[in-house]
Amino acid sequence: MTTAPPNVTFVGAGPGAAEHLTLGALRVLQTADVVIHDRLVGPEVLDLIPRHVMRVDVGTAGFGPSTSQATINATLVAHALTGARVVRLKGGDCGIFGRLDEEIAALEAAGLPFRILPGLTTAAAAAAAIGQSLTGRGRNVALRIVTGHDMQGYAEQDWRGLARKQEVAAIYMGKKSARFLQGRLIMHGADPATPVSIVENASRADQRIIGTTLSHLPAAIAPCDGPAIILFGLAPRQAAVSLQRVQA
Ligand code: SAH
């Protein structure tokens, strides 16, 4: 068995569409022995893994049932120790809310080398879907990448900063925390009429775009049962797509 380093490659799969997979990612998938993947990796991407490659689903979902991080780490290390070429495939970019550090620490503890192939993060695909840019001259000089919850529960943020006019934030894992986010932002002075776009299943065949405002955010996101990202401070452009608007 060969043990030529590195035998573990962390790969960002992008948000779902096969066309968002990098060429590097495709190459390592085609030469892998084992692919360990999350639930967020889209079916179009999974279809590109050759049939003979062993697949291990370690699906993790925000609040839902999921494989524990300790089990994922142990699975990764166990496969890598056999000398197999292991791809650890994560949705979007593996370095954004992807628990990458925990897995790297496990590999380091076992003395196993690794490399990282970045992927397209959901915020980029979602902004493209609504026909907007994430930064805008004269609008926002910074883009905040925010999570709705962390290990302690709903995540605290620099609400005062976020609530300022023309701020833009890409909010990941914001479904369960939508009412909390709304409350904190309004409490810190955000305009309830601030535009908000929700993109569910970004880049996938069942992509759905919901244009709304901060005041309607919880009601607007409630019907989403796929992964959804909130683009705070951005409205969908009319011309970009056919839109579903929620003002309920
Ligand atoms: N590493 C990923 C993010 C993982 S955190 C990335 O870079 O995109 C999981 C959150 O990402 C989900 O709760 C959701 O908010 C968002 N997400 C992932 N894939 C998505 C998709 N295809 N459409 C919309 N949101 C998505």
C-alpha cells in the first residue's frame, strides 16, 4: 500500500451545482480511494465520484441528527492510516463554518499530512443568483460572514456594526435563529425595511430565491426546508431571475 503524502485532501465541493466544482476537486475525486462527505454536498457532485470509490456519508446538519465530530475525526484518521487516498468533501468552501480545524487537529495528532483545496462558498453562489455583488463601491466596504448559531446556541455578533446602514452580511445557518437575528438587529437600530434575500438550495435545480425585508425575515424563511443562506442588506435584482416575493 502506498503512503505517499499527503493522503488526505480536504475539498470544498461548492454549494451544489457540478459546474461550481473546481478542476482540482474533480481530479482528486477521480483518483480517490475513499470519499468522506457531508450531507450538504449536492447529488450532482456526488454523481461525479467514480463508482469504485468507497463513499462514507458523515452527514451533519445544524440542529438535526448528525454524526459526532469525534466519530468523523476517527473515521478520517482510520482511513488515512490505511494509506488510502482520502478525500474529505465538504459543502461550499471547507474553511467556512466547516469544522475544518477539528479534523486537521485529529490528523496532526496522528502525524498525518493533508492539503486543502478551497471551494466556492454559498455566499458567492447566492449573490450571483440574485444578480448582486457582495461588496459595492459606495455601499459596503466590508462583507460579514456570519453564522446564526455556534456551539453555545444562537451566536452573538457585533450587532451595532451590522445594524448600520448599507452593511451586507452573508448569514449561514440562520433558519432557526431568524427571529433572534431579527430581534437583535432591530434592537440595535437596524431599519426593519432593510432588504434581505434568502436563497434556498443555492445553485441546485431546486434553488429558490425569496426577496423580503428584515421585518418579514422569520415568516419568509419559515417555509424553507433545504439549506438556506440569508443575504442581509441585499435585495434580489428583478432582472436576474424569476422571483418569489414574500411580504407576509
Ligand atoms: N462550508 C459551507 C457552509 C457550511 S455551514 C460554505 O462555504 O458554503 C452550513 C450552512 O451553509 C447552511 O445552514 C446554509 O446556511 C449554508 N448552505 C450550504 N449549502 C447551501 C446551499 N446550497 N444553499 C443555501 N445555503 C447553503
